[in-house]
Amino acid sequence: MRERLVAASPEERARLRALCDAPMDAAEFARRAAAPLTPEEIAETRELVAWFTRRYPTGAERLAYARRAWERWSR
């Protein structure tokens, strides 16, 4: 089971926002994208895919979820 996450403080959120919004050149992006996933990241991804495909077993259900999510994110 995953451990419960603690909400970030306003200062931490501001720092993370600045990191996310900072420009990144193509070489840095390529370096980061080329880094292999850790075994933990692979396991977590597999768990998430397994959950998602159980929760939304058909293509139509997955597409409906994506449409609802897009509506939420684009507001």
C-alpha cells in the first residue's frame, strides 16, 4: 500500500511551480528523457495501468474518462 501524502506548503508549491515553469533547452530535455526508469517507477506504472484497466475495462469507458478529465483540466 502507498503511504499517505502530505500537502505541500505554499512555499513548496511556489518552488515547484518555478521549477516546472523554468525553460529547458533541448539537450537537457533529451538527457532527462533518456534516463531509465527505476524499478520502483516501473512497478508503480504497472500498478496504475492495472488499476485503470480494471476501473475502465473497455475502450469506450477509457475514452469517456479522458473526455471528462479533459473538460476538468481545460476549465
